[in-house]
Amino acid sequence: ADLLGAHALGLRLVVCRTGSPRVAGDYPDPAQPWDVDSVRLIAALRGLNEGLDWRGVATRERTHFVIGGSISTAAVDVGREVDRAEAKAHAGAHFLVTDAIYDADRASQLLAALPLRGIDVPVIASIAPFESFRTLERMRHEVPEMSMPADQMGGRRRIGVAPGEAVEACLRVVEKLRGLISGVLVQIPRESQQPAVELVRRLADLTSHA
């Protein structure tokens, strides 16, 4: 109902995520808060686009959602993550969007495996030019499976004396992944929008000279 209402208001682009598993104290696998995971949600949206609700009953009108799925380039189990990506593509995802990428080498291993499995949907790489070392350190410890090379973390400690290093680091990631991705999503840091503005400008320059 929420998605149909959003569609009526003009929303078309939807990225489906299952979310991180909930952990309750000493119980690592409590009852999860969702009834539908991202693969089933993608399939449901595809059905609405084809004029069918989640039960297979015909609807009066078709929707026109552009359906995205998420993929974690920092996943410990690469095979399982590729399996999930394949399931999302088969369910009807039009594109995949990654987590924020800091470790380009690790990300490239997973992204290179996608076409080998016949997964040919576009992949959008997320990058985030966070300049605060404290923010990155918190993310590294609190975001599940987030990967950041130690040398990059060391570089972030020197951000205060090297303005723009966060932007340069993101550009290096994009350069390494250029042949494996179809686009870039820039996450804007809360503490300052200027790095994101500069990053978008530099990315536009790269595109114009490609």
C-alpha cells in the first residue's frame, strides 16, 4: 500500500534492501523484524510493473517502478553475495547499488564475479568522501562487514593537514572500478557538503574526458 501510494505521488525509483540483522544481547539470531526480504520485494515490484499484485491477482493498472537491489562489496562470503545478486537480478532488479566503497581491490573481486555468473544488470558504485576520521572509524567498527585498508585509515588521520584527500581517495576507487561499474552514487557527508560538491565536479571532468 505504501509503495502504491508513493507511485501515485510520482515516485518511480526504489532500491530494495533487507537491512542488517538485528542482534539482541547474547542472542545473535533473534526474530527478525521483516516479513519480506529484498529479493521478494523486488519480485513484488516486478509483479506490479506487470499488472499483478503479490498474490498474482491482476491489478487495474500497471506501475512503472525502476527497481534497484543492493550488493555488499565488503561481504566476507563472496559466493553467497554473488548468489544473492543473481537472485535479485532474476527477481527483476534493473540495477544494483553497492555499499560505500573504500577498498577498491576487495570490491573489484566481487564485481568481476558478477558477469561470470551471467549477471548483466548495471552496477552503481557508492562512494562517500567523509573527511572526519572519527566518522570513518565509527563506521569501520559499527557497519557490518565494512572494509577499509589500514593504509587508507592512516591517510584519513592526516586529513586535517591534507585537505581534499578524501576526494582524491574516492577518485582512485572510481578509477580502479571504472571497467566494472556503470555509474557512481555520491553519499554526502553530514559534516560538510563541500567535499561531495568537489567530488561531483571532478567526476564530471573524468566523464567529459573519457
